[in-house]
Amino acid sequence: MTDGLLTLPVPNSEPIEQYSDKEFPLGQNPMNYEALGDFEKADEAWGIGSTKRWYGTVDETEFALYLERRGRFQSSLDAADRTMEYLQKKTHPSIHPFPDRARFWLEDAPLTQETAEHLWLRNMGTIYLTFSELHTRQLRLKTADDLRKKGLNCLSTAVGAAKERLPPSWRAPLLTKVIFMMNSFDSSHDPHVFLKDAEYLIDQMYAIKDKTRHWIDPQTRLHYRIAMIESLEVVYASIAQEVARQKTQFVISDEMLMKVMQMRLEGRSTDSIPGISKYDAALQMSLEHTYRSKIRKYMSQETENSEPYVALTHLYFNFRIREKNEEEIDKLWNMYKLAWEAIYTQCCFGESHNGTNKLGEGLKYLCHISFYGNVEQKTRLLEQLVRVRDKLKHLIQVNEIERCVSSVEKHLMDLKSGKISRTSEEGCIYVYSLKMAIDEDKELRKIMSNPLLTMQHSEEANYKYQEERRHEINVGK
């Protein structure tokens, strides 16, 4: 509910950031105009921009993202180009007064040429990264890669200059380092070294968390210490997979992984694949040491039931957990229940970032937790699935939830009749989103085999895009 307007969530149509009416010069959130279908006024309001933009109407970041949501892609890219050109040429602190809107980020430090330049570089870096993602969504991979490098270069320059010219007691460079680390990991990095550096920054943020309550990541709408932990998913996965491969001398290829997913989709056991069981057991042990133990440590530093605590609880289940012990299943269910209820409640209010965007993940985690559950535990799972199907069908893939509900209903009938055992993978329940992941992988292969796409974009950019999308599909399944 916003100012008396009932707004229904529409997938992929909301701003990246969250805004209040007072942040717009016209005094009205443009999302209200969008909800009413008054796109003329929405154009005007987004064109003026919010007070979050340091340089007013010449910073068209919000307008460019709005145009993208409306499907006006070329106009969106044109607005992005205008913004980058103007900000780069005409807003450097040496030639432009430091904007009053940005003084908030001085973190109690005096305004000097050095502090102003540091914050300007950080602002430029985040804008370049935002437009890099915009170009990636339009499959303009070469341009996206170039903008990403420019953004990281701005952030890196700011961090380097801070070491030489700014006092170590100033908090602002810490946030700059965090934003840089959140966006810089790729296959050229040693994941162990990168993770050590990143966890050091996380510990630093925990040490001063009472002074940095305003450090909220606009995309996740969580504090940067939580957003950074979330961004390290690929690093944790790389290390866990490396350890599992070393212990078992087993390499799981993309093709084999897709075969495993297809077998699970059909309700067949994967034990027939040589080495897969040992690899999976080694992977789970590695994840417990590398990932889950650290998430528990961070949870212990948060106030129980607070938003960061709930977010970490959700992240705890990011990689597949399938416990066979019935008591352990109940413990995991009770642990995740708080995060699940928070997601469900946010979905009912139409909140996207910590609600609708996490609904599919939440359903998947519930399925994983209850995978080897008894009749009572799977009945409890079925109740939640039906609850979502009946109340939140407009937010999810209907075919997926129907497939999931039907699978659990059939599985319960077979369990009660004694046709299958509780811990058997034959005739197992369907895990929500598995079919979507398989279809997404097929679509990815189709995109990357397009010769026109390959010709238009650099081989490096194509490879990075492919690896990123594959990772999203494969990790934690």
C-alpha cells in the first residue's frame, strides 16, 4: 500500500532501489504514476530524478533504468551514454562544486579535495557498474565488459589513493573496498586469497556496524556486510568444489551435472553414476567447513530475528542441504521457518527484493530440507506448497508449483502404502525450480551458439557471461 494506492507486484518492472515520496522534487513517487498508467507524468518524474542522484537531472541513471523497464531499450541506452559522458567530463571535484546531496557520505570527515575526489570516484564506479549490468541484460557484452572495467578502475583508484593520502581512521574507504570486492571476482583470482581478503573486510564492518547503519546496498536493500557475504557465493562454491575434487579425484562436468538434474527431474536415483555419491558427500563436508560454519559465526553477531539475521538464515541454505536424520530435518525446518515466514509475509505486501525475488529460492530450500522427510514432515512441506499455490500464484511459475505439489502428493501416497522408503531417491519428490534450471541452461546454450552474437561481442565477454549464467544455474542444486 503506497499513499492509498494498492500496487500489485509485476515481475521485473520495479526500480532497483527503494524510494519514498520525499526523495522526489515533485513530491510523488513515480511508481505511483506507473501503477496508474500515467506514463507521461512518470516520464517527467523519473527524468527529474530523485535526491539519491548527486547531480540532479544530468544524472539519468534512474531514468535509463525506468526506460528499460518500459521496454524502450534504445532510449535507455542513449540516456546511459549521456549520463556517463556528462558526469565524466563535467563533475570532477576539481572543476565542479561538491554536491550537497553527497555530504552525507563524508562520514563525519571534513570536505577536502582528497575526500571529495574519493567519493566522486566511488560514485562514478557504481554508475559504470550499474550501466554495465544494463548492457549485459541487453546482451551487449563487449560494452558491458568495458564499462565493468571502467567501474572497477574508478573504485581501485579510489582505494589506492586512500591508502596514500587519507587517514586510516576514515570509514568511507572501507565501503569503497567492499563495493570493489563485491564486483571484482572472476576466474583469474585465487579464490582462497580473495575470500581471506573479503572476510577481513566483513569483520571490519562488523566491528563498526553501529556507526554504519546507513550502509545499505541499493540492490539487495541489506546492509553491505550481508550483501557482501551474499556476493561471495561463487567464491565459496569454487573453494568447496575444489576441495571435493581433490578428496575424490572426481570431476563433474556441465554435461554430467545436467544428466544428474535430468534424472532427478524424472524421479530416478543418481547412485548409478560412478563416483557421484562420494563427490556429493565430500562437497557437503567442504561446504560445512568453508561456508555454513562461517554463516553461523556471522549470525551469532546479529540480533536474533533482526532483518540481517533473517537474511543470513536464508543464505545458510544457499547450497543444497539434504539431511536423512528425522530429528535433524526438524531442526533445519525450525531454523529456516523464520526466514520463510519473512519471505512469505513480504510477498503478501508486494515487496520484491526480500520477498518475491526470494520466493522461488525459499520453496526450493523447503523441498531440500524435507527431501528425506517422513510422512509428517512431507505433509508439512505440502501444506506450505499449497499455501503458496493458493495465495501467491501470481508471483511464481504456475506449472512449477503444480508439478511440485503433485509430486509430493504422489510421494506421500507411495510412502503411506509402503511402495517406497523414506530415504530412497527412486520416486523422490520434485524440487521446485529444477525444470526451470534445465530449461534455462538449454536457452543459454542456444544463445551462446548464435554465430551473430559471437561475432558482435568479444570472446572474453561471451565467456564471462556464459560462466556467470552457468554458475547461477548449477550452484546449490
